[in-house]
Amino acid sequence: MSRTTAPLSDSACRAAKPADRAYKLFDGDGLYLLVQPNGRKGWRLRYVKPDGREGLTSFGNYPVVGLADARHKRLELKRMLAEGVDPIESKHQAKTQAAIQGRTFESAALEWHKAMSAKWAPGHAKTVLSRLKTHVFPLIGARSIVDLDTHDLMQPLEAIQERGTIDVALRVQNYLQSIMREAKRARQIAANPASDLEGLIKAPRVVHRPALPLSRLPELQERIEGYNGRVLTRLTAMLSLHVFVRSSELRFARWNEFDLKRGTWEIPDTRPALDGVPFSTRGTKMAGDIHLVPLSPQAVALLEQIHFLTGKFDLVFAGDTKPWKPMSENTVNSALRKMGYDTKTEICGHGFRSMACSALIESGLWSETAIERQMSHKERNNVRAAYIHKAEFIEERRLIMNWWSRYLEANRQEHVTPHEFANQTGPNVTRLKAKRGATE
């Protein structure tokens, strides 16, 4: 008696975690979800060809191709087989016929991608190609480029929109416009049908990450200090408040990036990959640059406590059960929720950056350029960016980080506004004011 396979559920697909080796989740009738060690999940279907040989095809990656979509594709393939048609051979024949009639969109797109990759970072080039293969080539890749009209180009964009990934749809629209523009310049097409795609997709409204008003800093620090969960989680949340870096910059940090004696943290633009950890190569968003974070005495003290817990590992913020992997990206937000905060409307880990930036600006002590540099915001003005890269405003930025930590300490018991605190006497403030007075 043959074994019956229980159908998959969408929650099971979504909850599947990567392992040291690839493994399969079977849905039945040849369809399964292949989960790779890097976290990628792809649909595969084993079937028997009309001539009796075994065939294997893929339906795209989950969750871009959902469980219902994969089952629908399986049904379409089975119908073709029932009619004696090998779907893979049919696809190859369609591509060959399109090539005879004229150049296929896929061949033109791959040539465009090869030329553009010389200007792109390797990671970005890989992402662009993956999006084309996932969203565009299955629908119009085999079509002759001269036969495509605006409606044809709309099909992959509308399919992406239906899944709710508007940002990806906008990017793919830009790819299509660029590919067809280059094809027209190369006289492969007489007119560019992608020019009429402009305005088809509306950019989503920017949603800012929630952040508490500065008046609630005493309450926030009290709740963090009173957190009774994992000690490393409590220290991480407090350190994140003091250094206000991005989540990936924090989570993937290695101990060799820190010099606690000098009070510095150098975040590279790219980090060594961690096996089985997606996006672990992420560093600072400033490509080709190191983001220098001056560490206040308070931040150094927190890092020394963290070093006692994880100093024997490469990762600063090591996972609880698997120290060779970083803590989850949801760790800080999960802790904030346990402290009683709504991370969608009140405060999230990324909101620490907004709170720090707001206080620094409101204090009136610091130059906009130094604040922007410490926030690791990319400078759009190329001339100004070259200057900033060399100078880095490191002296003022060290004062900024020390001031912010002292401001947090001043707000432990009761709230003090940034303006009030900035006008108190202190060695750092006096030093900066004296320096400015000498140059005015």
C-alpha cells in the first residue's frame, strides 16, 4: 500500500527554517518545497514524461510563488502531460521558435544585465538577475522582443502588485524600461513600449518607524533595566539605545571590529558570510566605506559586560543555543513588546535612531553634517561626500556620542529636554563652544 503524503499548509511553508543541509517538504503528487541552507525555499515537481523518463522542473521561490500558485502550476503541468506534451520540451521549443522569429526578451535582458553589472556591486547584480528570473522571464522571457507591447510588459508588474510587493514592482518596472530603452538604441525594436509604463505603479506611502517622545526616556530606560529575560538581550537593547546603529549593523557585529581601549567601533561595508545565515555579509549601508562609531564610556562599559558573556565567540551578539549564529532580528523588538510596548505604534529598535537624531538636532550644539555622518546617512552630493569621507568630523562625532550617553543618564529619573541639557555647563559643551568661538 502506497504511503499517503499529508498536504502542506502555508504556515508550514512559512515556518520552515534552514538547516545544515537542504531538505524537502512534500505536498504530494510530485510537488515539494526545497529548503536550502541559505534560507531560500524553492518549489520543485518530479513527474514522468510521456516517453517514460523522469523529469524535474521548478516553479519559482516561496513566498513569491505561494502554495496555491504552486499547486495551480502542478495542475497545468499534469494537464499537458495528459495530452502527451512534455512541458519542459514545449518550453524549449517555444524559446527556439521565438529566437527564429526574432531576439527573445530574455536574451536582450541578459545582455543588458551583463553590461550593467560592470557598474553595480556584485550583490545588487545578483538581486536584479534573481528578480528577472523570478518575476519576468517565466511570463515574457521566451517572447520575441519585437512582438512585445505595453500590455505584455504590464503582466509581470501586475502579478507582483497582486502579491503586495509594490517596492519590487517599481524596481522591476525600472528594469523593463531600461532594457527596452537599450534595445531601441541597438535597433532591435523600432519603438519602446515600456515608455508607457510610467505612472502604472504608485509608490507606497513612506511609513516611518515608531519612536517614543523624548519625554518618555526615563520610562524606557527603567523598563530596559528591569527586563528579566536573557541578560544579553537587556544589554543589547541598552547598547542599541546608546549607539543608535541599524539592526543589521548591530546583529552581525564581530568582536574584531571593536577597540574598547580607544573607544571605537569600525563597521565595514561587507562582513564575512556566516553559514546558514541570510544577509550576514551586511555591514554599513555606505558602500565602499567604513562607518566609525565613537564609543562613549557608557557604551564601552556595556560592551565590557557583553564581552564577559560572548567574548569567547566571534559574534558579539551571539545566539542563545547556537553561538555561531547571531541573535534573531526580532530579539530587541520582542523584548520591547515584553516590556509593554507596541512595536508597530509606540517604539521599535529602529526608533532609537529617530530619538537620538531628534535630540541631537534639538540641542542646537552639533553641525548637520556631523549628525548625518554619525547616523550613517549616504551623502547625495558627490563633491561633499568626497570631503566627508576624508574628514569624517570624527572629533565632533565623538563629542556627539558622549553627549548623547550623558543625556540618557540625565534622563534616568526625570525628563530633561535636549535644549535644557545643552545649556548646562560641562567640559564637552564648553570645549565645543570655545572651538566654535575661535573660528567665528
